[in-house]
Amino acid sequence: MSDSAQHASPVSIGFDIGGTNLRASVVDRAGRVVDTLQEKSRRDAECMEHLIVEMTRSLQNRHQVGAVGVAVAGFLDPTCSIVQFAPHLPWRDAPLKSRLQEHLDVPVVLEHDANSAAYGEFRYGAAVGAKTWALCAIGTGIGATLMHNGEIFRGAYGIAPELGHLPVVPNGRPCACGKRGCLERYCSGTALAFGARELLESDPGTSSPLRDKPEFTGEDVMRAARAGDELALRAMGDFSDWLSIALSMVGDIFDPELIVVGGGVSANADLFLSAATQKAQKLVVGAGHRPQPLVKVAELGGDAGMIGVATLAASAAGLW
């Protein structure tokens, strides 16, 4: 460890593990990211764990690290020790916490990625001060979290709430989870691109710059919509309609005071969120006769999960 790291205040590391990239950020007690490393994710579980350990050690050489938090896109057991299932990651019923703890000399905390992002927003972002609120993280898929009085609601077995995998279209689009017609197959960045492709195929005479990009993404669709492309705007309209259904479902099931919309898609929230919120207010049970939740855009961006899980780890270690 360097001399500067030895005399600095303790910090915590938060890992964000994606199917493509593995990011690690050093977070201080104010919720600020002060250092970051990024590597390509590994397809093999042992290689991924080795990489997490090596990245931690590299950051420990530069900072006084007191805890490590790992945000995982998958199901964890109720004690947040075992990764039971992660569709896009290599772990199946894996005791990841104990495996990492064997190689690291600081406490390790595992958490679901959406819960991690929610905790970050609760401590430092859009949900500061909220008592009963929900996060809808919309990116490649949909992650969701419910918090009440500062605590994450996990359900009886640590899985709740899987909003993205509620079937909304009988025998609809196939989902990576194994079911069909899941909400995230209609209301996510991936779904936005898929919907635009369906529109292109159903109307071959429509001119759109998206035709020149055979592998376009949801970001490409939003960029085209912002430039005024008619087909992209139609795809955004469909996405907004599905989001209104998602928001109304959250309102009916959780009855929160606040819904925070995060994830990669939220960076372009001005294209869809106002319309989706207005439609959702008409779809909830008892519309016009009940308080409506405030809908806000997340404030911490792509760092939310790392900031949140690092803070959870710091809290568990008694750092801050």
C-alpha cells in the first residue's frame, strides 16, 4: 500500500458485474467515486472470481480499502451469500461470498444489482428521505427494488420483486429467463430495439436511418427519435405505453410515494417519461381517487449500483 493510501480515510469498493464488462469503483463516505477500474467480464466462474480479487488488490495498492461490495444481476439467497441463478453470468448455486472472502482481507458483501442501485439512490440520489418507494431500473432488462423505512424488501426467499419477469403478453416474446411475454421483453432497451425491428419488417416502405444499421440498439433508436425519425418515434411511443403499464403495476402492487426510473434508458427520459407517467396515472386502480406516486429520474447514473453496494459493504464493516 502506498504512503498516501495508508493515511487516507477508509474507502469501500463496489463492483458492477455485467455480461460484457466488470467495473470496480472506490467510493468514499460522501458517496463519491474516487477511482475506477474496468475489465472485460469472464465467461468462467473461477476466472471471474480471480479477476475480482486481482482488481481489488490493485485498488488496495492505491487506497485504504475497508470493505468490498459486489452487485450481481441474479438471484441471491436470503442471506445474500449464494448466487443461485444469474442468466448472463457464470454462477449457479455458487457460494460467491465465501469464495471471495477466502482471498480478500476485508469484509465482502453481495447484493442484487437493482437493490444496490436503489440503495445508492436512497443514500445519495433521487430517493433521499423517501420512506416507501420503488426503483425501476431499465436497461438491457428490468430490475426493480422496493424500500421501506430504509430497508430493502427481499420477500421470503430473497427474490422479490421481479417486476421485469411478470408475463404481460400470453405466449409473447421469448425471454432469457425461460418464460414468454415478460414485461422486460417489451419495456427495456433491448425491447426498444426489437420493437423498432418489428416496425421496420411490418412496414418495408418506411424510410428510416435505422435500416442502414442491421445491428442497431435501443440507444440507436433513441438517437434517431431525438433526430425526428418517424419510425423511431413510433417505437418510442410503444415503449412509453409499456412503461405506463409497468408504472401502474408498481403503483397498484406497492402503493409507493415515489418511483425512481433508472438504468441506461433513463438517460433519455425526456423522450418518454412524462407521457408514460400521465398514462400510468389513468391506469392505476382508483385513478382520480387516490394519491399518485411522484415519478423521478435516477440521479447517480451508471455508478448507482457500485456506489450503493460499496456503501452497504462499508456499513456492514462499520466504516461509515
